[in-house]
Amino acid sequence: MIRHGKSEHESGGDNPEFVGSGFWDSWNSNRRISGSMSNFLSEAGKKTAQELGLDFKVAVDILDKAGYPMWSWSKDNPVQVFGSESENTEQTARNFLQNAGYNNMQFHAMFGLNSQKYGALTFKHKNEIIEQLARIHSNGEEPTPELKAKVSKIFKNRFYHYPEGETLIEADWRIAYSFVNLLNQNLGKRILLADHSGAIRVFEAVIRTLDFAEYSTIKEAQDSIMAMCYQPGRNLRYDYLQRKDFPLRKREKK
């Protein structure tokens, strides 16, 4: 399992264009619209996936030499990959696998693995929405930074239902169900899962039986590679093939 890298439209930081499964159109006032928008990896995101593939190749080569290939792929037997409906997850998987030595994959886009669907809010900037809500709570007075921080948490509340969207808890249930169902449908197979940090934290909640307070703040790093082994009726076993503090290879410094 891997996480996608930087994309053309990011949900946080300095680029407010794309948030979750809804998007901000840039042709008028950056309003939030319901639905899905194509979101591709940026050049930096492609580079991250390629480097991650070279990391993974270390483990692939070790298994090959021992006579236990990771995948016995061919033209007629592609590596099976699953991810969200956003293009950046497929791009991540393709760049990752190609640099690990696998040139044939079949990608399965799943609605159930999408991030939370935010829907159509108020056709305004997110900061404008928070500002307006803060003024309501301050009886029209100039809201304080503390009040703005308080009201902004409403939109992060797991029970807040976005218009034409879903609550965070609804999204997490959908993602968790889809994840377990995917594992059951692929018993005895070795598959690759590429997804968003919001979905991966739900996977980790299922794997480690975490409650909301524990898993809601998890953000898996883009250089992590996680291996999982599922057997019905038993706890899902997992470990990191690689994470930031335990790299598979020494990367060249740029």
C-alpha cells in the first residue's frame, strides 16, 4: 500500500483549488462545486512515485534472487492495482511499479476508496465561509482569531453533513467497508493499493482497531510502503517495508 504524492490541485497548503472530491472552479470566483474533478500528479508527485519505486525494487530484487517473485507478471497477467477514482492514484501506482521493474498493470478505480465527498457548499472561498460563520457567532462584531479557529472546527466535525456530500463518519464507514470487501475479494492474491492519506488513515484504523480520536490525525508519509497480509477470521497482519526513518536504500542527495 502506498500514498499518492503532490498533485496539481492540493487540498491544503497554499493551493485552495481542490478540496476532497469537490473542486473550486477558477473561471469566476473560485467557488466550490459538487462532483469530481480530474486531478493529476504534479512533476514533484511523479518524481516521488518514481523514487519510491526504486526503493521498492530493493525488496523486489531480494525476493527474486530467493526464488519468491513479488509478482509473476506478463502481458496476459498484469499486476492488479486498486485505488480511488482520482487519476493521481493511478499515476502514482504506474510510476511506482515501472521503476520497480513492472511494466504491465491493470488499475481498478473504486468509488468506495474515494476521499470524503464535500459537495456544494456556498459557492465561496473556504475562508469566506469561516468568516461569515464567525460573524454569526459573534453577533455581527469583528470576530477574534480564537473564534474563527473555533468555528472552523465545525467543518471538520465528523458528524457535519456537507450539502450534497457526506459526513466524515459516513465517508470513513464507506472507505472501511470497501477496504475489507476488497481484501475478501482478493484472497490468495497479491495486489497493490494506492490511495489518499484520508483513506489510508481509515485503513490503518481497521488494521490497528483504533478509535476516531486515535486515527483521525494519522497522515501516512509519501515515502512509506506498507505490506499487509489478510486471512478471514484473524487480525490483519501488517508491517512497513519502508518508512522515512527506515529506508530501503540510500538516496542520492540533490
